[in-house]
Amino acid sequence: EVQLLESGGGLVQPGGSLRLSCETSGFPLKSYSMSWVRQVPGKGLEWVATITTSTYTTYSPPVKGRFTISRDDAKSTVYLQLNNLKTDDTAMYYCKRTAVTERGRGTQVTVSS
């Protein structure tokens, strides 16, 4: 059974940082490109970042330079470091295999003063 368990979200002030984790199981992480996406209630999914099996990374323009995606295949975990957070970053964050629709339950990030 494929499982994706996101964690690390929370309430943070503008300019703050968080580190999200996505623990995976049920598939060989080293064989998959992984992505983080986010969603605000009432809006569609927004792609945030992708890391390939060769650790090539790409980012959406709103987060480029502030967020960093990484992976530890030995720990079956994907990470998203969020720095210099803005109120517009408030959303539920999900990890997923890039080419697969299925995602985890998500972790809430709220940026507010």
C-alpha cells in the first residue's frame, strides 16, 4: 500500500521558516520523481517544486529562491524547506509522485502575524 505522510506544518510569522517532511512507503522512492503541491480552500492545486531521481530540482516562480526541495532515498523521505515565508504561502501542502495523481493528507502551513 502506497503511503505519503506529510508533517512539519504550522503557524509562522511572515519571514519565518518551516521544514516539511514527506515520509513515503509502499514504493521505491529512488525510482520516482517527487513533487510538492499546495492548495488553498476554494482554489485548485498549485505546483510548488519537483525533484527528479537524479536530484534535479525545479520551482514555481512564486517560491523560487525561498523554498528548497530535497530527498533522502535511504530514509524514504522528501523534504521542503520554506524560508522567508509570506502570507500568500498559506495553504495545505501535499507531496506526491510527480506523474501520479495520488497524494497524502497534507500538512497545513499558515503564515500570519
